[in-house]
Amino acid sequence: MKYVYQRLLSRLRRRIANMINRATITGVDTSNGVTLLQFASKAGQPDDGVAYYELYGFTSTPLVGAKVLVLCLGGYRIAVCATDSRYRIKNLPNGDVAVYDFRGQTITLSADGVTIDTSLALTVNAGDSTFNGNIKATGNIAADGDLSDATGTVQAMRDIYNVHTQQVSGTTAAAPTVPMA
């Protein structure tokens, strides 16, 4: 009788142990509504077309070589929680949150504020935007439209400058010959 129980428990242990596995991603397909992963199983056979489940509102395309947890539930395999220690941010302080990629770009939420680090272009597509606080730029600022502050616009300043005259020794000097562009 003891042998029968040991055999049953042994089979149950194997089944439970095989429910959650770690695998290395060997292929990624993002052409569908669900990302499909390929990875090598324990037996070395490729598992292809396994759905990668992500949290609503968040998505990523894991790189080949990243690790993923594979759950075997009810006869179906699903992949969850891909991680890639090759690019993970090291020494992130407790409580801080970060988004990162393999290029070294990061968005970090910390006690000091929100920091975006990238050497690539940063594009923000938005409607009217409001910034409460000071804005500082260490480079040039270019605008396709007019600039304004609490007392007027840069174009209004140009309009006044370009036609203004002054009294010089009893006569009126002409408007500037080089207009403010």
C-alpha cells in the first residue's frame, strides 16, 4: 500500500513541477493581436506559437535570448513575465519604478521626480499641453508657431520694432533697414 501512495505522490509531484517552467525565447511573432513566442522545451524540442500574456495597457516585444515563465494549465501552454537580465537596470533604489529597453533608454519614477534618459529623439504627440512650473532648456528652442508670454507675442514685438521710428536731434529717424525676422 505504501508503494502505491509513493507512486501516486511521485506522479503528482512531477505534474505540479511541470506546470511552471522557465524557458529561453528563440523567436517572437508580433504580427497578430497576441504576441506569440517560440522557445526550447526541456526535451530540446521547440515550442512554437505559445501566446505571451501581458497586463492590459502594457506591451513589449521580448528579445531572443530573454527568459520567460511558461505555465501549463488545462492542457494549454501560455507564456508570462518575460525578463532580460542583460539590460535590466541595476541598483534601482527601493520604491523606484523604471521602464527600460536594450538601447539604454529609461523612464524612471523616483523620489527626485520623473527622469527620461535617451540619446534618441523624443517625440510627444499631444493636443494643447500645460506645464505648471519652470521650463529650462540647455539647447535651442524652435517653434513652428508664435511664442507668447503674459504681455504679448514675439510676432507683436517684431511688428512694433520693424516700423518704429525715433527722434534724433529734432528729426525723426527712419525705421530700421534690417527688420527683425
